[in-house]
Amino acid sequence: MPASRFICARCRVATHRPVSQFVSSQRHGAPLSTKTSTAHKILAQPSWSVRSLLAENDGSPAETITSSQLHHLLKLSALPLPKSEQEEASMIATLQSQLHFVKAVQRVDTTGLEPLQAIRDETDEGRREGTICLKDLKEALAKEARVGHHKRPRRIKDKIDSEAEKWDALSTASKKAGKYFVVESAKKS
């Protein structure tokens, strides 16, 4: 198994160490070497918790939101106003919790990190799965024909041969006009 599967490139850049320091020479379930003990110590202790993002557990003062601010936000969002004081208090508490979460995310130091381009599987297997090759398109290309002077591709229409396509849709219509059925509307007085 390649060493790059253990630690991504961004993690290696963040620690400024080559992969060989993080992965021992025995690749399959080997114990960590002394070179990786520092990385193991760093990764063994979590630096944050989901509970720390909740407003109840943090000692920081809660963002105060007034009733008028809540009503203003609800009007801007085209949402219904609360029907009771209890519902309004619940909405304010939820909004304060969400603002606390956003502020906690904004406090994260992101200096030196590249912005996220897309959320996708960055492994070799994920790249292979997401890559479209000519062999993947052979079936679709077989259903095209080159037409005209410029040899533009055109889709060859498949003949659908089923009983559902052969029934007469106008057979149940009470009035017909050629190949159309007639719908009479009531006259307005």
C-alpha cells in the first residue's frame, strides 16, 4: 500500500516532514517508529470537541438577539412570525446557538491553508472512478452517426417496439378534430 494513503499531501505540508517519517518501513499494521512518535503524540490528543462548539458549554458571552431583530430576520426571509412567546424564545435560542457555532468556526486559524476547491474523494481510487475514458464512452459513441459536410455527430434514434406505444390515445375522446381531441369550455356570462 503506498505511503501517500496514510497521510494526505496537505497534512505533510502542514507538518513539513516527508511521508517516510510518518510511516514505518513495515507498511502493514506495523507499530509506529520513534521518528513518528511526535506525530503520533500530536494526533493522539484531540485539539477540539463538538461540545466546545455548543453555546452552553462555552464561557463566552452569548450573542444577544432581540425580539425585533428576530422579527426583522423572519420578514427578510419570508418566514412566518412566531405564534407564541415560547416559540419566539425557542427561535432566539436556536439563532444564538447558530451564531455561536459560526463564530467558533471563524476563530479557526486558517493561515497558510489553501481554500477548498471541491468536496470530492481525493484518493487514487476516487480519481480513477471520476475519470471518464474512451472505453467508458464507446457505448454512447456507437449510438451516433456522422452527418453532413462537417461530419457532425447525430444521435441515432432507437426504435421503441412496445405495445404501450401502439395504442390509440384518441379512442376514448368524446369529440375529435383530426388527430386532436376537443375540450369544450363553459361560456362565461
